[in-house]
Amino acid sequence: MAAISLRRTKDRVLVGQLRSKTVETVRFKIYGDERERYDQMEAESKKVVRELIATGRLNRSYASIRGAVIRLRQMCNDTTPFSSYLKSLLPSDDIGDASEYPELLRKLIDVLREDEDFDCAICYCPPTDAVITICKHVFCKRCIGTCLQRTRSSCPICRGRLSMSDLFSAPPESSDPKDPRKSTAIIPTKVSTLIKLLKESGEGRPNSKSVVFTIFQKMLVLLEAPLKDAGFNVLRLDALTDARRRVGIIKKFQSAGQNTVLIANVKVSGAGINLTAASEIYLLEPWWNSELEEQAIDRVHQYGQEKNVIIVRLIVKDSIEERILMMQERKKQAIEAFGMQGPKERREVSLEDLCSLLSLE
């Protein structure tokens, strides 16, 4: 390609034609039960990692440590699943006889631990209501169910024969009717902070539209109802949105009136779509890969944008999110100073990085 093409980046070819963009970081504290549950989860995660270090198993436990880090990141969004997240720190041996198919169950639990590290092969996002097939492949329950209904009964990965009776899920989490967290809908602090910022923006920039990006598919579910209750017109773009519906949603967003918010999973919003109708971007979590973040931002801040763009990062104070931001900055400075990382290294998070994120040097 080098012989027949010229590479010009956006910054070089569109200087003077692009509207400005401003990046703001909004830091806020969590209190009460949220703080208590987060702190307990972090303490237990550190305890598990220290035990791995003491027993010489650290280098063989990358997936488990990454899983613990991802759970802490999710706890910054919503601490309600605290009990199930705490159980996920337990070694798989503790779950051995919980199913008629312990080998399948162990593999499923391992995949769920990695969460952000593993994508459903159908929707290309972390699995929602994950199920495992008899041939040991993991999908979203809805994705594989729809696939088996539309196509011949075979696994999308190995093409082995497959039916609904060959799908298995982890045992349901125990429910305690006395647990007030499950009987009352409490809006997490991060969601209420987002709503407050959106309302303030609506007062200051009444004709603006917003895009909210999140890494986690489950966060879209958590966001939709509170945003609608707050009076916003909400559109949703997620991993289960097929290509035709995706085009329709984007067109609807482009033509929608003020007070419209598009909530989107970053993995289906990173390339190939135009969201220039929006002028405000809210990033609910800091990302491992700053390039992926920039790619999502460029769906709004690109040629054709008629307004200045405001980008807002939401960060929980005294949490793993602040440490992720520091890790991003260190890596960015290393790349600028030494050019020492290729694309693969920029995407990956090392074992040393994970221990640093848990404040374990």
C-alpha cells in the first residue's frame, strides 16, 4: 500500500476545518454502602493476589487477577452485584460439584471472570447471561438462542451439531428477599452524576445532543430507565443491534430534537458510524486502550461536525479508575519519549500493570 497511497492523519489534513474539542474529567466520591462494598471488594482482591504471591502462583494467575480488576471497575459503576462479584474471587475448585457438568461450569466461570477480556463470538462483546455449549464455547444466551432459531442447529465456532438442550448456564445466584438492595431500585452514584451533568448541559447548551459511551454491556441496561425517568429521549446502540437497526437508530439520532441521549457500547461504536449530530461525549469508564477511546470520540469529532465538542470523563475518587488514568498517562509518555510500544503492546495489560492497579507493587 505504501507504493500506491499516501497516509494523512485527521490532524494533518483537516487543520482549520475541525471544530475544537475540550476534555474534562469529573471526579466524584461514593459514600455509604457503595463505599463500604467497594472497599471490601478491593481488600478481598488484594488478599487473593497476596496469597498468589506467597504461594508462587502469581505468574500462572493472570486471568484471575485481571478478572478481579475488572470486577473492581464494574463496582465503580454499580455495587449492587457485590455478593456475586465477591464469589467470583473464589477458586473454581470451590464450585466443583455445583453442576452435573463440572468441567463445563468451570470453563464458564473462568470466562466470566475475564469478562472484558472475552467476547461472545456472535455479538463481539462481553457475554450477557452467558451460556456454555456442550462443545465448550461461550456465548450470550440471547445471541446463541437467536442463532439456533435462524440457522441450522450447529455451533457458530466449531460447526458441531447443537440444540437448545446442549446449552448450560451457571447456577442462579442465591436471592435473599430480606436484602434491601434487591427490593429497592437505588440509582448508583455514577448514574446520578451523569444525569446531573446532562441536565446542567441542557440548561447551558439547550440545542446539544449527547453520546454516552460505556465498556460494559450491562451498564446500558442500568442507564436506560433512569435517563428516561429524568426526561431524556434515550436511544440505545448495543451489541445485539443488527446492522439494519443500527442504521435506523443513527438516522433517528441525527434527526432527533434536543434532550436526546444515545447510550452506546464502545465496541459497536468505534468505527464506521457518524455521530456528528452530538456535541457532547460522556465516557463512563477509563479504558485500557486510549486508542479505542480516541476512535470512539472520533465518531463525534470528525469532518462535518458543526459545533465545538465537549468530552467528559466520569471518574470515582479513591478508586481503581484513578489508577487506570495514571497508567494510561505513563504509557502515553513512554510512547512519546521512546516509541517503545507497538499496537499489540498498547492493547495489552501486563501482570505488573494489574498488580499496580490493585496498589500492589
